[in-house]
Amino acid sequence: MRIRIDHIAKIEGHAGFTAEIVGGNVTSARLSVLEGARLLEGILRDRKYYEVSHITARICGVCPVVHTLTSLKALEEAMDIKISAPTIFLRKLLMLGQIINSHALHIFFFSLSDFFGVDNDLELIAKYPEKAKDAMAIREFGNKIIEIIGGRSIHPLTPEVGGFTKLPKSEAIEKIGDRAKEILPKAIGLAELFAKLKYPKFERKTEFVSLFSKNEYAIYDGEISVSGKKSKIDVYDFLKKVKEFQVAEDAVKRTELDEKPYMVGAIARINNNGKQLNPRSQKILKASKIKLPSLNPFHNILAQAIETVHCIEEVIRLIDSVRGLSSDKSKICAGVGLPAEASAKAGAAAIEAPRGTLFYFYEVGDNGLIKNCNIITPTAQNLARLEEDLKIWLPQLKILKLSEREIKDKIKMLIRAYDPCLTCATH
């Protein structure tokens, strides 16, 4: 028996699904990525170091900020460039805006309808008109943060190696803080809705990978945590442990850690760092009565809702802790060749994208040209684990004696719970 889905809606990019069932056993479950390879890593080679982050931003229109910033961090690591505290402050705000924007879109407009068997989002909006308005307001708020700091909401213009080409006015930053306080109740209400939903019962043991920092819920910086183990791993060393591989007729690489699939994303972050969430998001997590670590991939949706609250709380906390910015400390102008204080070598960096940990590696030559690079996206890391989940999920659906349409709907629900981005994966 073959189960085939030609198109899966409500994900970023194009994908289908095929499963082969022989004698009641699932022999294969494959997510078919229907995106063409863009070969960005090859395009970046021999480019000037100050060009490449503007190119990598084009990998994705949904999460261009994290591609820009992770690219910059890896370049700065390679060239031994230290950045200022105001630069880190602004980059953190940019990342919070990125996550708020992406999560609001996914949890309400992509995933919520799966819990009610609704195909048409207009029905969903009619069922939850106020929550739909709240989700739009939250997403608009995330976009506004990016626009104010990055120069525009998609493919930011201002971030560069070492700092920013142009700084936002302090009044604009203070307005972001004021607006965050207005938006927070809307995010809390939305997260409370997701905390009350009935999630499918499906658990499978795996390793959860995310950034970790002793000082905060890690998004912008940190070491690598694997399922919250006490010993953490340097980003550069972690990349040595990860194995990338390809399957036939597929442009997307998959990854393994110690020859096994693993998971990144909001559920990985909350499993590893849940105790560091801000107070209101902590309260929602506790009310959901989910025990951590959660082994249920469907809880990734709830984790995104909780993170949305956390990120808005963090915007408020950051802005309330800073009064005024000094432009001369935050800005460095890129020119031809390497800055005088830089030295050529290899560098690696990681930032938490909405969908999980994003890794960049660069090798920069003495002439300021990119000699080598590697990009490992969250979806590329999640694909192997997702396909194994689907192989185990399918027999459970057959036991329930669901119709073929109901089975396909449940398959799509699990795929959407991972929030895959196939455009990123086919970079």
C-alpha cells in the first residue's frame, strides 16, 4: 500500500510525502522536498567578506534576520572582530522580533486549524476573530522591530560586520518597549489558548539540541546543549560531530549526531532551558501541565506560543535596562579588504532561528575573500527525525482505523508541528 500526498500546504516551501506500507509495516516514509537546489554555499566562495551576509539573507524571506546575523557572527569569529555591547543589544532585539513574527504566523495561521479539522482559514478566523486580530498584531509588532533596527522588515539593510551602518533613534527603541507592553497581554491570551488544546499523544525519545547560556534563555549566543546534559559543547566542536548526508533525488541535506537523528526548535529550547523563561511564559508553561523534557513533537507548537510570550517579555526587559545608545561604540564601516585589527582564519557561529539552531562556518582568506563556507539550517537537522517520527506515527493511525483522508490530515499535522522551512533547507 502506498500513501501519497502531492502537496503539503501551510509550510514554508513546497513538499510532498510518500509512505510505503508492506504487510502492515511501514517500510519507508519520505518527505519529498520539491524545491530546487540554489547552491548558495558555492555562490559565496570568492565573495568579499562584507557582501556575503546580504546574500545569505536571501536564503529565506521568513527568517532573513537570523541568516544575516549568524553569517555576521561567523565572519567576526573568523576575523577576530570584537563587537560592542550596544551592537549585541540591537542584534538581540532583531532576533526577538524575528521569532515573534515567525511564531505568530505559524501557531495561529498554519497550525491551529489542524486541531479542528478546518481546511479554510476563513473558518478559523470566524471561530476566533479576536485571536486572529491578536495574532496579526503580534506579527506586525515583530516586523516593526526588524524594520526600525534593520531598515526594513524583510532582508535587513543595516547590520554589517562589526556593527551597523545606521542606528535607530533612541526614541524609536523606547516606542518598541511601550508597544511591547501593549502587545504582551495579546500574546499571553494566545498562548493560553494553545496551552488548553488537546495535543495528539505521541512520544519518541530523541536528543534535543539548542544553545545554552548560564545568564539567559539562549537565543543570540551560547554553547551547544544536547538534551540538557551537564557538559556543553563549543559551536565549532559541535559542527565536527554533526554528519551531513543526502538521499537520492533530494536537494536537501539531512544531519545526524552520533549517527542518530536529533531535533532542534522551540521544544528543544524549552526542554533544555525552560527554567530560564521569563515569568509570564513560565506561568503558562506550568499551567499547561506538560512535564519537561517533553518527547512529544506536537508540543513544539505550544513551545512556540510560550516562546512568543517570553520574547515579548524579553523585549521589555532589554529596553527597560538600557537608556540611550552611543553610535560611535556600535558602528564600524566595512571597506575593501580586512579591517586593520582583523586576522584571517576560520570561524563558526550559531543563533537560534525560530525553527531551531542555525549554524554558519566561514574560512576567510588574507585578501578578505571567502575561501570556504558551510550552512546547516534547522529544517535540514530536523528532517531525519521527522521522517522517523512519521514511520512510527503511521501504524498508530492505522490502528485507530481512520479513513485515508483522516490519516493524511494527521500526517500533515505532524509535519506542520515541526514548522519546516524548505527554502532554507535547499540553500
